[in-house]
Amino acid sequence: MNDSYTTQYLFVAVFLVAAVLFALLPLAVARLVAPHKPGPIKNDIYECGVVTKGDAWVQFRAGYYIYALVYVIFAVETVFLYPWAVAFAGLGVGAFVAMMVFVLLLAEGLVYAWAKGALEWK
């Protein structure tokens, strides 16, 4: 096996361990150092300092989630389209066809959601 090949994996492993320690070490220190004095006032539920009245659980309509999913789909499409558009001049016909298939699949999803009435505000 090539020595530089192993060294590259060693760097990845070191960075992975450092990333895990970077996240877990402050949590462990806070757990050890922070005072723990629970009480009824500290455990009380509040919203922006105002005492809640009634049930704090609010159920949203399912339509809002559909709008959010459609937005996420088109945001992801934009993320993929932008670098493709920047490098368009240097790409071949295969990249163009692949991106058009991607856009057509997303357009098909939009037409399907529209036909099912998922985009109508009721």
C-alpha cells in the first residue's frame, strides 16, 4: 500500500476525532462545572418571559408542510443549477442532458402537486 495514501486517511481520521472532541468537550465541561439547582420556577414553561395561558400546543395545518416541502425542493434545485450555470461553457452535451432531465423531473413534481391541489390556499 502507498504510504501517502495511508497518510491521507490518517489526516481524515485526525480531523474526525478533532471535530468530535470540538463538539463534545464543551458539553462535558459545562456538565461538570455548571451548577445544577432545579426548582419549580426554573422548570416552569414560558414563552418570551410571558406566562402561558391555556394549552401551548398548536397544531398547524398539513398544507403548510406541503408548501415548505415544495420550497425546499426548489431551493435544492437552485443549489444544483447555480454551479452548473457557472461552468456551462466548459461542459459538454452530456451535462446539459443530465441537467435537463433533473429539471424535468422537478417540473413533473410541481405539475403533480399542482394537479393534486396541494398548492391551493384553503
